Amino acid sequence: MATEQPGCRCDKVSGRQLLAGYSEALGGEVRNQMSWAVSLGVAFFGCTDGGSKDSTASGDGGGGGLDSGPRARPPSAPLVSIVPASPMTGDDLSFQVNQSPVDPDGDALTWFVAWFVDGVPATGWTDTVPSDETRKHQVWEVRITVSDGTYTSETGLGVVVIGNTPPVAAAVLSPPAPTTLDRLSVSTSSVDPDEEDVVGYAIVWSVNGVDTGLTGLDVDPSLTTEGEVWSVTVTPVDPDDSGAPVSESVTIENSLPIVDSVEIVPDNPATLDDVEALFTGSDPDVADVLTPVFSWTVDGVEVGTEDTLSSSLFVRGQELGLSVSMHDGTVEGPARFTDPVIVDNTPPSLVGADLDPVSPDTFDEVLCIPRGWSDPDGDLEDYSFQWTLDGVPGPTVDHWHLSSSGASEGQVLSCTVTPSDGRDTGASVVVSATLSGG
């Protein structure tokens, strides 16, 4: 079998072919040594360079004429490169042929592809090296030769250095629909194919497109105003490079106005008391004008929407409720409720009292007659009496026989009447007269 050497090719031919070739080359003069080689029937191999065909001699069983053999040349080396030309760790590697090899003899060519990483063979890959096989700063080579079956070309070489793949960031801005009461916060994450890299983040907050100078993970709600558009831009950074920035934006929405306090005044109303709402409200959006919204209930049923509820709308023993909310011109805030109150009893009242007789003497039996009873709760009349004579207590009934009292002319007789409805007593009334001699 022929033996390949760099830049040459060995072929076995017959002695006649060899001598014929030399005869042609020397103008028909055949040298003695070639005749000797043929006459002995010796087989030898000659190697040619520069693409010439090798010539060899072989015994042909008794001699013969000289033949002219074909001339052979090796194929040229391919010109190749690796793509992409500046790969990162996220890129697959492949090669491209920039100039195809040429075989001068028109022979079919076989391609041989070998990959190397940092000078060491990387077996198992031909057309493509997957990105997960590469690491930052590695040197990758592709070495390609072609063969025509006899000759192998010189090596075509492509070389690249794996560059850093910038990290890819993700950002989540929360809450998605903030108000001026909410703290804005950004959560960051990233993916970096260069697994050994530590990733940091550059954060920039802006409002209505203007940089605020804030670079932290959150924004205090005191810095925001209704209607503003807040944006956060996050740029991932690894030791070699910065990734593409990502941005998220939210619009500061209207904050709900609130009722800070509310109560019913008086807090222990009776049947004749009008009740009033006493409240305070506020709105984080300081420019908003607030309007209170009232809801009065009696035993759970709404009966009024003003700040005051008339006593004509409830009676003793019923439960009064009140809720107040604030409207800022855009939205109504949450209602705040008072503790319920129970309508209390209203004591009865008297217009006055009369004595009968109007001008008693020391011997009369005098009656004390209440006048003008009134009870808003409709309770039955009841009274208590207290007689006095010159301030000295006497009977506690509605009449007094003065003849047995030891009364004297000129003394002052008084009757105090106190109304009662069985629950409470009303204001007392007093009627008086100066006794005559009788």
C-alpha cells in the first residue's frame, strides 16, 4: 500500500509505465538504472511533490514497454472561521467556510473537523458546539482538513475567545396600583449564563420622566403625589459587563379619604334631644376638598343623611346608629361607624301648681293641684308632694288640714309638686300663699 508523506503521494505503477515516463521525459533516452530496475522486476515507490504524480516500477512477468502515469496534487486548505466571531457563553459555536478547498485533480474530498478548547481536544462535536459546553474566557479552535483519499490538505484554522454574557434582569414594581399611602418597592432577579458571576443591580427611580436621585429598593409614600407616574429602571451588573436595563412604571392613584373620628352628641340622648354628628376627616391628597356623607339609622333602618337627626324621628328605647364617610370629589372613602346609643327616657314636666283655696286661712283644708303635665314618652301622671309652713316640712300628700297644724296668721304656706313617670322625676314646681286669720 502507498505511504503518505507531507506534500507527496506514492503510487505503484508498472515498470513499462515507469520507463515510458522517463523515456518521454529524456527524449527517448532511457537510463541504465531504470532498465536495471525493470529487468529485475523490482517494485519501488517514488514520492512526488508540488502535486506531481508519483512513479513506481513493478515486475510485469518478463519485461515490456514504458508507460506514462497520471500526475497527482494535494487539495488546497479551506479558509474557515468560527461564528459568531465574538461569542458569548450563551452562543452556540459553529464554523463557516470562507473559501472552499480545491483539488486540482477534481477528486472528491472528505472533510475532517476537530474542535479544541484551551489547546485540548474537545471530542464529540463536529458542526456545532452547544453553548452549555463553553465558559467565559475559554479559547476555542476549529481545525479542518480535507482529503482526496491520498493527500490531506494543510489545516484550516478558526479561533475565538468566549466573552462574557451580560446578565438579564427582571424587575417587579409593587403595588401595581399604588396610592399616596403605599410604599413603592421593586424586587429584582436575574439570569446570568456565567454561573460563577455575582450579579448586582443599579437602580434609578424617576417621576414623570425626571430622575429623583433615589437608588434604593423602595420609595416612602410621603414622596408621592396623586397622578404622578413613577418608574424604576434596573440594570444588572456582573464583574465584566452591564446587562440591558429593564423598567417598570406605575401611576399614583387617588388615595381614599378617611374619617378619623366620629361620635353622636349627646352620647346619652333622650326623646326630646336632637342628635348631631361630631367627626373629623382627612385625605392624604392634601389638595382634595372633602364632603362628609352621613347615614343615620333608627333600629337599623336609615332615617337621615344630614349632620343632625331630629328627635321627632325616634322614641325612648330605640337604638340610634351613625356612619360617616368622606368624598374627595373622585371617590368616597370607607365609612366609620359610631357605637350605637339607646334613646333614654325624658322626664315629665309641669307648668305649675295651684292652691285651693287660693288664699287660705289658718282653719282651711288646702289642696295642691298640679297643672300642665307633659311627658314626651306618653307615661302616666304621677306626683310627689311636700308641704311646708314657714319652711318647716309638713304632709307629703296633696292636701293639708291647717286647723290641726297650729298654723298662725301671716305664716307662708308652700306646696312643692314633683312630677314622675315611673322612671324619672321631672322638675319640681312650688306654689305658696300667706295665711290669713280666719
